[in-house]
Amino acid sequence: MVMYTLTKGFAWMVSVLSIFVLVYVYSVPLESMQKNRDGAPHFSPEVIHPETNESIPLDRLIRHFRGE
């Protein structure tokens, strides 16, 4: 009976801690979760290339103008 109570208590503690951590991570996101190394947002729409008018990812346009 004691092992059952300890196991159940441990399971509840892990569940509550997991929920708390998920709420914290989504309510106070880190700076690195919002932007990539070039400073562009991770979830940005595609942009129009100024020379060819084709739709391309923002990262590709940034790399093009940085000369990479």
C-alpha cells in the first residue's frame, strides 16, 4: 500500500511539474525561440524577390543580400 501511494504521488508531482514548465516556456519564451541567427522571425511568410518577383523564403533573401 505504501509503494502504491508513493508511486501515485510521484506521478502527480511529475505531471504538475510538466504542466508548470510548459506554461512557463510558452508564457516567457526565450529570445532564441523567436528569431534565428540572422534576426528574422522563425515563422515568417515568404517574400517577393525584388529582381525576379518570385516568392522565396525570407532567410534566402537575407543570405542573398548579405553575400552568402
